[in-house]
Amino acid sequence: MYKIYDEWPKIARKSFESQEKVFHLENIEHIVIAGMGGSGAIGDILSSILSKTKIHVNVIKGYVLPTTVDANTLVITISVSGNTVETLSALESAHKIKSKIIAFSSGGKMKKYCEENKIEYRFVEQYNSPRASFPSYLYTILKVLHSTFKIKEQDIVESIIELEKINKKINSSNLTNTNESLNIAKKISGIPLIYYPFGLQSVAIRFKNIIQENVKMHAIAEDIVEACHNGIVSWEKESNVNPIFIQGKNDYDKTKERWVIVKEFFNENKIEYIDINSIEGSILSKLTNLIYILDYASIYKAILMKTDPTPVKAIQTIKDKINKKGK
């Protein structure tokens, strides 16, 4: 897995500079992105990016499409394996509604269904696992749909350059105290509780999921503003929960004030926390840079705990039982 992560910037650049045919639609006001697990994380990221536009986005992690989906909705289905039952259900529903559809997978039932029903489809290469295939899928989708999304090519290129920069510091050949991901991994303990601002929700959810899959440990994610109305009370008692703050350089002013207040509370109560900050730049650069750093931190944490990050036996057990019932 670490060898694939070392290649993330190259995979990102290769995917965006590929000869994939652009899929352009005008005047799209509603987009629904369906995907689960690592594929669903792509939907979260795209939703965050598109929050800067006037396009309304729903991310579906399940079987059912919103009732607002109609013939003018663009439905994007993402399944690295191509066999994710929930996403296939969403694809079939979108086809029946006659929505505008484009699907992305590395083959499987999704490819077959799209070919049989003449649905726009793009093959995307899988690397190691769905979660490790993040740059391949994200940057292929951006290549194909950036004009529909109205995302500037220069923002996409900038994000790849930022990945190349951070790669030199966090890759597996730099196991020193200058490696930010390794330093984060060494600090993670107990049950990580990831606090995030609204704009970085996709990063926090991804980090939670990746800790669960790679490190095989529990993790929690909470919006920092909402937590001040409920979750903060939990800190009145001692626990083995490990707070992690993910902050954006351009957080909303009131959110910045909240970070200061919350940190004062933690300092006064002698609660140690991990502080992680985004880089400057476009929302895409911020998100992908943080995901690269935090994904790699989860790999280092797994190795420090003598855990192989790749196998996900519990997930496979659930999938096998779902497939068995479906026969």
C-alpha cells in the first residue's frame, strides 16, 4: 500500500492528463453522487468543491436516490470494484427515471449495465484498494467533468503540484522527524475524535474512515461548532479519547473564534490535542493535501501498531453475506 501512496502525485497527474473524453453538460443545477466507502469519499470531496458553486449536490451512501431526482439531474455513480450493490441500485433507479448519468468503475457489473443500457461510462484503474485509488478516481472524474462542474483547470493543476510538494516530505523514504504524517501517527492514541469546520467535513470523514480501515481502530468525527452545543460536555470526565483539530486557513471568522475558545477550554483542563492545519490555495488543493497527509498518517499508525493496513476482513465478510442473500 505504501508504494502506491508514494506514487499518488504521479497517479493524479497521469489521470488528469489522460486522453479520457470530456463529458460536458450545460446548466446543470442538481448533481447526485452515489458511492460507498472509498468511492463515497470521492463524492464527499466533489460536494465540498462544488459548495463554492450554485450547483446543488447530494451525496448518496445507500440504495435510494432523493425524490428530487428527475430528468434534469446529473447522477454520478462511482464504484471502484464496479460491484457495489448500493451504488448499482442507485444507477438502476437513475436509469428508470431517465436522469442524465455517468458512471465510473474499474469494470464489474456497473460496466456491463452501462454498456447494455448505453449509459455514459468511464473505466478507471484500481490501485491496491478502493481507498488507495483515491487520486486515480478523483482526477479522472475531474478530467471528464471539470467543464460541467465549472472547475478551473489551473486549480486542478495547482492541487497536483501541492501533492508533489508534500510527497517529498511524507513519503516512505523520509522516516525522520520532518515527516508530518509520521509525526501525526506517533501522536494518535486511544480513540481519535476528529473535530472539523464545515468546509473540511469531507476530509474529517475520510480520515475517520481511513483510520478504521487501515489501523482497525475506532474513530469519531464531529463538527466543531455543533460539538460546542453537545459533545464538549463529554470532556468533563476523563477518557481515552484523543482530540484532533483539523483547521482551514480560510475558515469562517466566527469558526476561527470558536477554535480559539475551544483550545482555551482544552488547555485549561489540561487535555492534549493534535493540531492540523490546511495549506493556502484553492479548496481542491486544501482537501487533497490534507487527505494525502492524513491517509499516510493512518498507514504509519498501522505499522507502528504492527497492523497490516491492507486487509479489511470484516468488510469482506459483510459483502459475502450480502451477495449470498442476493442469489
